[in-house]
Amino acid sequence: MWKVRPHDADDILAYIDDPTFFRDLEVMEGSQEVIKELSESYEIYITTAAMEHPTSFTAKYEWLKEHFPFLSDLQFVFCGNKSIIHADYLIDDSPRHFKDFMGEGILFSAPHNRYELGYVRVENWNEVRRFFLP
């Protein structure tokens, strides 16, 4: 949004940098069930570029613990650049994280990436399930 409204960038980024911003976000429909199901067949790691907004660390960690209690703390990776992750797949809504990622990037559709082309794309968590568990 700050790119669309550069004159409001400071206010928009201040909102995102609020330490509680990420704590009360809604869980995406189907994400808990699909990630739990996938964790029975795959090694799952939740990777977040939390260091882009360091004030988000605690809120993101608490949110993950609350909504994904079946995952271990050791499956949470807080980083700045996701290319450090050596994995087969990375599901993300921002294609910039695929730039130096060595595995296959899967773009999770969102309003801000609707015009991005050239990626495997999933529209929802049911499509993630079908991709990995045919």
C-alpha cells in the first residue's frame, strides 16, 4: 500500500511496525488443517521475514504458538531473507522471496500479486493440499 500511496508511506509503515499488528490477524481458512495434514508426510517449517519489521517478532511467535500448536518451536524460522532457507518448496505471497531461493517457489495468490506471472500459483490451502497430496 505504501507504494500505491507514497505520501502516506510513513503512516502505513508505522501501522505495520506496531508490535501488536500481527498478533490478532485471522487464520487463513484451511491453513491449520492442511499444514497439520502435510506435517504427517513432510518436514514443515514456517518461515517469516520478521526481521523486515523486528517489532513483529513476539506477536508472530505468539500467534504461531496459538494457532499451530502441533508445530514445534524448532519449525519456526524468523529471518530477513528467505533465500537462506534450503528447502524443496517455499509457499509465499511475495515472489521477491523466490529470487535467490534454490527450491521451487509457489505463489500463494493475494491481491498484491495478482499480476505476477511465471510462478506455480495456488489460490487457497485446499489447492496446496492437492499440490502435495494428490
